[in-house]
Amino acid sequence: MAAAAALAAAETPPAMPQATGAGGPTARRDFYWLRSFLAGGIAGCCAKTTVAPLDRVKVLLQAHNHHYKHLGVFSALRAVPQKEGYLGLYKGNGAMMIRIFPYGAIQFMAFEHYKTLITTKLGVSGHVHRLMAGSMAGMTAVICTYPLDMVRVRLAFQVKGEHTYTGIIHAFKTIYAKEGGFLGFYRGLMPTILGMAPYAGVSFFTFGTLKSVGLSHAPTLLGRPSSDNPNVLVLKTHINLLCGGVAGAIAQTISYPFDVTRRRMQLGTVLPEFEKCLTMRETMKYVYGHHGIRKGLYRGLSLNYIRCIPSQAVAFTTYELMKQFFHLN
């Protein structure tokens, strides 16, 4: 019964204490959302920094960059430092950090909000509400931060000596001026949304279900009391990493073709086949027709497993730790 109570507490958003005086309950509530925002942002930054070199190589392979298109994952990881120096593995990472902090913050904060909303307003509970809330949170975060992802991909695709953009601000100005203004920053949004909905939904669903089942059936073996609230059970760190990795692997397999399509549409005029890939349908048809399934729609998937498993593991684990650090339990 104690384990079940603790688990229920872990799944329920913390009740805000009633404050007295000038601050009042509203100030306390605002401060809670700020802490939640910071926890998600830090989790996202830690996760992406861990796998930044793999992200760069993934972009190069997905879009068949002519310098590296004949290489595989590991040979590309060796070739990039030889051609561009070790910092070449982190090209575009500055734009990534600018994007990923608000992305992670919005995604994790929105997930908690949507989960509560779906349970209380729609009456949907069990494991399904995690799937719905995760999908909605992923789409919300994507829409809010998509222009930053567009710029990050353009910078990551550049090779030393062949720079179209000199930096983040220059990339923003160039895309805005030459690719249709504000709408130019949203090329590839539809496959991103279609890919993110199942990716985020399955990711949050898998992690939440594994956590729930684990703490229900083996609370002593897998769990420990939260450092900020002894009445709440949380997974041990190594179990968190394992559950996050499994969630990432399953989610990535389902959504990967949309990721390949999104990258090619984001690169736009940078690619010679630009005019054949104006829409999501045209892009998927082109990639499938010229490269097939394994070498086209799923090109770089092995790299994505290597990249996504530790990324999601670090993201979920860091978020769980930040929830304790910021007293969100």
C-alpha cells in the first residue's frame, strides 16, 4: 500500500501550498512553473550535448552530403575531425543549445500540464493519457522552436571551406530574405509534426509505463524515496537511464522516416534536388525511389540508435534529478 501511495503521488502534480502575505498562491504557482521550465531546459541541453557529434554526422548522412555520402557512421565520425577538426563534430551545436533549452523546457512542462488536463477534463487515465500528453507536448515544443532547428540543420550541413552562412544571425537573415520570409523557417514542419507526435508520445508513454510498472511491482529493488519528498518514490539513477534508453529506441524506430524527410526539406535550396522535394509526399517519394527503404528512408538509423538511446536516457534521468533539485515532487 505504501508503494502504491508513493507511486500515485509521483504521478500526480504537486499541490501548491497556500501562501500568505504579498506573494500569495499565484506567486507560488508562477514560481513552480518557472522551476519546471528550468528543469526541462537543463535536461534537454544535457541530453543534446552528450550526442552532439552524432547529431552532426546524422545530418550529413541523411542528406547525402557529397563529402561524406560514401561513408558509414563510424567512418564519418573519423572523417569529420580529419577534414574539419574536432570542433567540426560540434558544428551547429550553438544553434542547437539555443533551440534545445526552450524545446526541452516546453516539452517537459507541457507534458505535465497536458497529462493533468487530459485526466481531469477528459477523464482519460491509465497509460493512454501519457501517450496523448506526450504527443501533444512534442508537437507544442516543435512548433514553438522550429525556426531554431531549421538554422541549426543548415549550419550543421556546411563543410569547412564551403560556408553559405557565417553564423546563426546570418543564417536567419539569409533564409528570411531568400526563402519566402517567415514561412521559410517552417519548411518541413508537417513531416516534423507527423514524426514528433508518435515519437514524443511513444517515448513518454514507454518511459512512464516502465516507471509505473517498475515502482508498482519492485519498489524496493528499482526505486528509492525522492530527495525532496520522502513520500514519493523515484527510480534509481541506473534504472532511469535504462528506461529512458528503451523509450528512445522504440520511439525512434517508429518515427525515423519522417525525420529523414524533415531534414531534406529543411535543407531546401542547399540540396541539388531541391525542386523535386518541395512537399512531404514528393520528398518521401524521391528518397524512396532513389535510395530505397534501408539506404533512404532509414539511412542513418543505426547512428540514431547509438545517438537516441543515450540522449533519451540522459534527458529523462536529468529531468527526474532536476525535479528533485527544484523541489517539484
